Amino acid sequence: MALNYVISALVTLFVVVDPIGLAPTFIGITEGLSPSLRRQVAARSALIAGAILIGAALIGDWLLARLAISLSAFRIAGGLLLFSIATEMVFGVRMRREGEAAEEALEERARNIAAFPLAIPLMAGPGAITATVLLAGRSGHDPLLLGLLLGAVIAVAGSCFVAFLFGAQLGRVLGVTGNIVLSRLLGVLLAALAVQYVVDGVRAVLAG
């Protein structure tokens, strides 16, 4: 059970956050910065995004209880949201939005681009937060499973850091066609996971 859970958590978060897909955006946002500054931005954005997702994993259930929202309802809503993100990935809408965010960041030259738009909303966006809360709910407050989820969050944040560091090399290896094909494949996989979330939520509602 623990192995299945951690695999599900890693796949879900990796697909939603999409570190490889964000690498070209990172390159565009940090254009003109020195290599040392790029490393600092990459590390800080990964830390901020990881902290946000860890917070969602730890207090997500508590927040839902305070708002009187059932996990089944949140699971259905989250599944629909994830499916919307998957649709954008498959049809390339998400890629265009990330490109627009990069252009805005370049124009404004914000002082803290690690926090916005890198950490929020590109890395720890609504989809990633929703997925983390749903995965935390599946853990059933089991300390082992919750620890595995936190480990998965750290691993995904670390993969973002690595992807940002080697973004230029990854982009040259994959090429334009490779990046597009990978985004479409990840989108289809995310759509299947989103449908499963909705099915699980509907089953829980009917059983309750």
C-alpha cells in the first residue's frame, strides 16, 4: 500500500507541476541574469513552492473541516480542476499561458521572480495544491503515508530545481517537437488521474 501510494503521489505531483515543461519558462523569465543569480532564483523558487505544498499537505484537511467541506466534494472539484489543466496541456493552452507569464515578468522585471510567477502560480498553482490536499486525504492521517507524501513533494520540488539548472540543455535535447509531445503525453496521463479522482469522489458520496 505504501509503495502504491508513493508512486501515485510522485506521478500526480510530477505531472501537475511538470518540472521539465517549466524549464523553458524559467529560461525566459531569468534571461539576462548571471548563472549565479539563476541558481539562486531556481533554489528559492523550489523552496517556496515546496513549502506551500507541504503546508497544503499538513493543514489541508483541517482547513476543509473548518470550512465544512467534505473530502468527497473537494475530491470531485479537484478532479474537475485537474481535468481542466490536463485539457489545457493537451491542446497547448497551458504552454501559451506560461509564455505570457514569462513575457510579463520580463517586462516588469519584478525583484522577486522566484516567488512570482515561478513558485506561484507556475509551480505551486491551484492544481498542485489541490492534488496535494487530495493525496493527503488519501493518507488517512497515517504518519508513514503522510511522510511519504512530504517526501514526494520534496522530490518534485528538487526535480524543478534540477530542471531549472539544466533547462537550457534539456531544451536543446528535446527540441520544440519533443517538448510539445511530452506535454501532450503528460496531459493525457493527468486527465486519466483526474477522472479517477472524480470517480472516487462520486463513489464516496453515493456510499455515504
